[in-house]
Amino acid sequence: MALYLEQARIRAEQFTKQGMGAADAAHVALAEQIGADFVTCDARLLRQTRKVQPAIWCGTPNAYCERENLE
């Protein structure tokens, strides 16, 4: 468990160096670490995720519903 948190911390630091806020970077890094999709309504945060290119899918709730074929 400690290894996963350390890897997420290192990745979050990379994201902050690319302009993300610390809390946003931590959320995205932790989602990336466990391989989760990252869903947010924050347009600014979505633009930042496109810039830092995490290894997970990031998008809006509507885009997630479309992606998962939810009605």
C-alpha cells in the first residue's frame, strides 16, 4: 500500500510541476494509480488533464454516461 501512495505522490508532483493545483493533482494521480476513470464537472481541471495526459480516461459526467452507454 505504501508503494502505491509513494508512486501517486511522485506522479502528483509531476502534475503540479505542469501547472495543476496540489489537490487536483493528488486526485488525478490517485485515480491513475488505481486505473480508475476520472469524472469531473470542472472545465478548467479537464483542460489541465488534457495538458498533463494522465494514463486514464478523464471527462465530464455526460461524456462518461455516453462512454458507458448509460441512459
